[in-house]
Amino acid sequence: MQVIFEPDREIDNAMVVRLQGAVEVVTAERLWELSLERVAEGVRFFIFDFTGVTILTSAGIGMLVRLLIRLRGQGGTLAVFGCNDHICEVFDTVLLKEILQVCESEDEARDKLRDR
């Protein structure tokens, strides 16, 4: 999995996280560590770009939930966009589509963070 962190151009203390490849056990743990480093630097909001994600396992879902809990404890949140049909169906099945703020576009995800 490839991960690129970009400071958001519109929201303070926000990061856009662009992912490529599979988000599974090993890569989810690495993504967790990298995300926590950003949280320690003051990032409170994350926008995850799933456009390039090919596989999302329960480990990846668990990482997103853990990060959301951590962010909420600091007054932050996260949103996800760019999911393919299969990944959207997974979020729907596990009833996390609303909780993880799964959106159609980056702009919609950004709006969700602004509404916070």
C-alpha cells in the first residue's frame, strides 16, 4: 500500500490521506502508526481518499474506527471518499457508512468536516 499525506488546503489541522493498494493487516497497522504521528503533531481531521484502494479488510476497518475514536476525543473527526462499489457495500454491511462519513467526493468529505 502506498500512503501520501497532504495538508488540506482549506481546513486547519486537517490532512488528506491518499491510499493506493490493499488496506489489510500489515498495511493497516502502518497506516495507524503514520496517522498517530500526524495526530501527535496536532492534526485533528482526516480525509481518506480511497480512490486507489483495491482491498479493505476488517483490519483496515478497525484502524479507521480506532482513529475516529481517538480523533473524537480531541474534538476531531474523519471522512472517507472515493470508495469503489464493493468497499461501499462493505461499509454499508457493517453499518459504518454514516459513522465514518463515507462520501462521494473530496469536496463532500471536506464539507462533512466543516460541519463538525
